Amino acid sequence: MHITFNKEIPYRETTLNGLDFDLDSLTGNDLIQAEENLRKTSPNASLWGTQHIIHIAAKSAHIPADVLKGLSAKDFMNVYMAVSNFFGNMASEDSQAVASDA
């Protein structure tokens, strides 16, 4: 999924006006690594909270989470909501599949 930013952000020697987030390619190990990276910087952060979701988003875009933390509030929330919805929709589909199998 591609998200276009309303405001460009600096990254390395360029600026980004959007990013591709490859959430479908993430593995369980990627989610664990995102959690471990979060715990290093914010040991008391809640799982599946804002910071955790942003670490997952960063993992899927192959960039440091600090880059996403530098987004404008609107762009940050767009990324957060897109990733949250991705996992929320997955949970809904899984529960429907289980219910239909019963």
C-alpha cells in the first residue's frame, strides 16, 4: 500500500513525499522484531499502541521508525490508521472464517 504525504519529510540525502508499506510481506518474526525495537526505546509502551503500530509500519517500509515519527501529525495518523485498519481487518476476516468453519 502506498501512502502519499501531505508534507514532505527529509530522509538521508533526499525528501520523501510518500512511502510504500508492504504489510502483506510481514512475518511473525517481523512483528516480534518491531516489538523488540520498541522496547529498546520505550520499555513501557503498550503493545498495539501508537508507537508499536508505527514500528510495524517502519518495518514494512524498510525505514527507521524515527523517520515516521517526524511526519506531520496528519501524515503520521494516516500511516497509523492504515496499518491499524490492515490488522483490524485481518482479525475480522479470521474470526469470520472460524465462525463459518464451525
